[in-house]
Amino acid sequence: MERIKCLIAGSGPAGYTAAIYASRANLSPVIYSGLELGGQLTTTTVVENFPGFPEGVDGTLLVDNMRRQAERLGTQIRTGCVTKCDFSARPFKIEIDGNLTVEAETLIIATGASAKYLGIPGESEFRGSGVSACATCDGFFYRKQDVAVIGGGDTACEEAVYLSGLCNKVYMIIRRDAMRASKAMQQKVAARENIEILWNSLPKEVVGDLKGVNGIKIEDKLSGVQRVVPVQGVFLAIGHHPNSEVFAPWINTNSEGYILTEPDSPKTNVAGVFAAGDVMDLHYKQAITAAASGCKAAMEAERFLADN
Ligand code: NDP
């Protein structure tokens, strides 16, 4: 069975930064990329808040540069998902894609987070044919049409602004009378004439027929009145949940599934297993904070291997 000194699960900024540090520390890291190579950055447009890029940088390019940097320094990057693990003894046993088991002396969990869905009628039926959680992936299919974006955070604003450049009209459906998004993002939304904000609106159903989606039913939270807003596309932007399920039998998480680590440390409750990035970050969830925690995880993995 193959034995890996430092296995990294996940290929976003946390995983690649861990790989860059682990490579330079001669840990011969191996990344298993997960389902979404590059992680969530590949679904954004311009990243304006990653230091070092005064004009901003395309999210996919940024994470691809991280991949190239990790590879140049010696990281092996493989396609595959962790499907099972056994942390009862070291080296840990890690199953990949249900058919290959490798041994890992240390593991860095950097599996990030995935988009949340609402669970309303019509949502799963039309997923992929009118319902999406990624405007940059699917927005193209709704050119010159009307769409709705659900949510009022930074992601929703980013998606709405992006879609407003492609679509005829964008409705933002927000369940409160205020947005959670940063002021900068709210200003970008306000500057777009074809974005209309529907406040205090609860999404109730995605409506459609054999041809696809033709509306979203919403309820006015104050009056209780329901109506269907005619749209051909519905984009979910209501946050993410951490991809920690596969590790949960061994690793302590909070009630939402975020991996719990020691204070100001990537150490989990299992010695030799570290967590970095959005899978353990309840508060910040930024590319730069994910990268920083990946760095810490690799440094701790190096120390752990030196001590053991
Ligand atoms: P957030 O958790 O920040 O926002 C989620 C939004 O969805 C909120 O408006 C929330 O409403 C709404 N929502 C949640 N559940 C429901 C529901 N069941 N029905 C209707 N609405 C719902 O998630 P984001 O993905 O926007 O952002 C996550 C993190 O990533 C944040 O820290 C953000 O700052 C960051 N980010 C930064 C970017 C940047 O800097 N360029 C870009 C994108 C994200 P409510 O407010 O009522 O809870």
C-alpha cells in the first residue's frame, strides 16, 4: 500500500498553500483534489481583496497559479475524493473514490465548503436546468433573460452584478430588510440599473414546466401575500456548508459541521490530522485566511513528523 508523508485533501487556497509549504519542507505532499478542482475561487470572477494584485485577479487564474506553484515545488496533484478514513492508528488509512486505499502519516483536511440549497419544491427538479448555485458557471445560459438571485450576502451581490452584465433583469430576493453583504458589494449592486431588490421576500417554490423554470414563488414576509416572479433562472447564494462529513466519525465538529481545532491552531482532536480553510473557518471564509491556515497546517504537519 502506498504510504504518503503528508496527504492533503482539497485543492483550494488552503490545500495549495499547505502543499507549497509542505513541498518546501520536503514532506513530498500529495493532494487529492476533491470534486471541484481549485475550489470555490473558480466560481468567482475578479478577486479584488487578495494582496499582491493591485488591479484584482481572476479567481480561476489565482488558484491555478497556486496549483502551478505547488507542482513546481514538488507536490503531486491527483484527481480523487476521500470517501472513507480510519484514524484509529497511524499511519492513517484513507480511501480514495471508494476503490483505492493509501496510508498517510499526516493528513491536512482542506476540503472547503459547498453551496447550500433551500429545500423548496421545484429546486431539486430543476437543478441544472434553471436552478444553479454558480453564476459564473451557468450565467451564460441565461443571456438576455430574467433571473433571480436568492440571498443578500457578498456572494449574492457578486452573482447579481455578474448576471446583470449578461441578463435582461436580475431580481435579488432577500429575506430581511437589509443585506448581510459588505458596503462595497452593496454599492456595486446599487450601481446596476437592471438589478431590482425584493426585500422581506421568502422563496417558496421554483415554478416551471417541461421547458424549464419560468418563475419563483415568493412570499412577502410582512403581508403573507404570495406571488410568482417570472424568471427563467434561479441562482442560490445563501451560503455554504463545510465538507467534513467523511471525517466526522473521527474528527470533532460543531453542530454545523465545521471542524473544531485547537485555539489559533490547525490541530484537530486526532494527533497528525490538521484542518485548514473553510472546512474549519466559521467566521472569515476568505481566500487569504484559507491560504494562511493552509500554511499553518503544513508547518504543524512538519513539526509533528519531526517529533514522531
Ligand atoms: P453569507 O452567509 O454571508 O450570506 C448568506 C445570505 O443568504 C444572507 O443574506 C442570508 O440571509 C441568506 N440566506 C441564508 N439562508 C437563507 C434562506 N434559507 N432563505 C433565504 N435567504 C437565506 O454567505 P456568502 O456566501 O454570501 O458569504 C460567505 C463568506 O464569504 C462571507 O464572509 C463573505 O464576506 C465572503 N465572501 C467574500 C467575497 C468578497 O470579498 N469578494 C465574495 C463572496 C463571499 P440573512 O442575512 O438573513 O441570514
